Amino acid sequence: MTMVSPTKTPFGRAGSLGGRSRRLFILPPIALFLFLLVFQLQRSIRSLPPVCPASDSKPARIVSLTLGTDEILLDLVDPRRIRALTYISVLPDYSNIVERARAVSQHMVGSVEEILRLRPDFILASSINHTEKLESLQALGCRVFTVSGFESIAGVRRNVMKVAAALGETGRGLEVVGRMDCVLREADRLRPKGAKKPRVLFAGPNGYSHGSGTTTHDLIVRAGGINAAAGRLSGYGLLSWEEWLTLRPDVILRTSYSPLDPFLVEIFRAKGGKSGPVEVVMPFKLLTSVAPSSVRAVGLLAAKLREAGTRP
């Protein structure tokens, strides 16, 4: 007897009630269900308020992501326009704005989730923030304004004016810069004229120092000194013990946060006698400031150089 193959249909072989046929008949309802589900989700998402609301008026829900931008922001706007500052802004050992920062209700670490919960209309960041975080916020429609160039007091002044323009507060920005210039003029009066400038070397842990292109370099020069590390180091980095000796500083500058390395003390005493270089200690929060308060460090260092018996 001749065997005849069953006739094929669009759904399989005629008469076949196998699993493949049943799956093909079930797929269209599943696809329809998924389509309707996605459609409904899209409608729901569109009906939600924006994560970061946009506005044509001055920003009124501002979030800052670094200590330096915290200070700039408080100098420019009423605290009621600020939704959050960094948690560092209220730590006395690190911040020059503790009391003013407490007028703002929220102080955060700055995760994406924290920021989005605040629904900011303006996020103030700096180049030290993680690029991925800022890109994620921008992808969600948030307005992110980033500042950079913290290598000098002139850079701080530029950042103040950039942020002021972005916030619609150019007048206040000019006031802040004017106050900075007044402090610098007063600091300049503390510098004796015509005397030899001291060689100042910043000393951090384990041979760490600040060379040219840093706010510390600018601070030393404005206070009437010479940054001894500038010829060996660009930016921030380590100096070998041999380099420390050959630089022959008159003044060792350090912060109140990190004591001078005992080994370094012995090296200088062995090279320069019992006394060695004069040690000048500055408040950590002033020496590391990249905001308007940085100008206060200039006058303080100039005065300390005079007190230490060194004459610029």
C-alpha cells in the first residue's frame, strides 16, 4: 500500500494536534498581551511628573554634589532655593560653611537615587564627580551644570561667575568676586616688600606634595613665597626623600590634619642643623579650599610666614 504524506498547512501538517501546532496557536494571544502591557506602561510613564522638572524661571530646587560647589552656591542664592548639599558641608574639620550649610534641610552622599528623589531642577557638579553618574542624570532629563579649573584662585573666581550666570545671579556673583578681591588686597599688605622670598614646601603624608598648577602653589606665591616643589612636580604627587633634601626649603607647610613625617623632620635636622626649616601649620579646610574661602588662606599664610621670622 502506498503511503501518502499528510497535507501541509500554514500551521503544520493537516490532522496534527502535536505540541508545535498548539504553541503556534497560543503565541498570538501572548504577543497581544505583551503589546498591550507595554502600551499601558508607556502611557503610565508619560503621565508621571518629570524626574527633574524643567522651568523657565530661576532654579528653585538646586542640588550640589561637591563641597566646593556647596560654598559657591550658598554665596549666590537663598538657602530656600537649595534642596541639598553634600554631607561634608556640615563637618567642621572639612568645611568653611558649617553654620550656613545647616540652613539647608538635606545633606547627602550624592547617589543617583538620592538625587532623583529630590526632583531637582538644577544640579551643580564639578569635574571630580564620576562621569557615569552625571551622564545618567542627564539621560533622565536632569539639568547638570559642571565646573572645572580649580588650580588657582583665578579659577575659583571664574567658576563663581559661571555658576552665577547659570543661576541668573550675575549681580551676586560680582559681589562675591569683589569680596574675594578685598581679602586679597588686605593679604598683600601683610607681605613685606624688598626682602628675600622664602622657599615654601608643602609636606603631606609619605612624601606627598603640591607642585605647580595647584591652588597651594597659587596660595604660596600670593602670600609672598616660592613654591620649592614647583620645579620638580606638576600638580599633586610624591617626591623622593632625596628630592626633599635637594629642594632646601626655608618653610615646611602642612595642614592641621596630617602631622609632619618624623623621618622627614630628622632628614631636615641632619641637613640644616638643630632647627631645620620653619614649620607652618594651616587649617586643613582652608588650605584645601577650592571655593571663595580660599582667599582667606592667603592672608593667613602671609601672616604665619612673618610670625615664623621669614621675610618675603
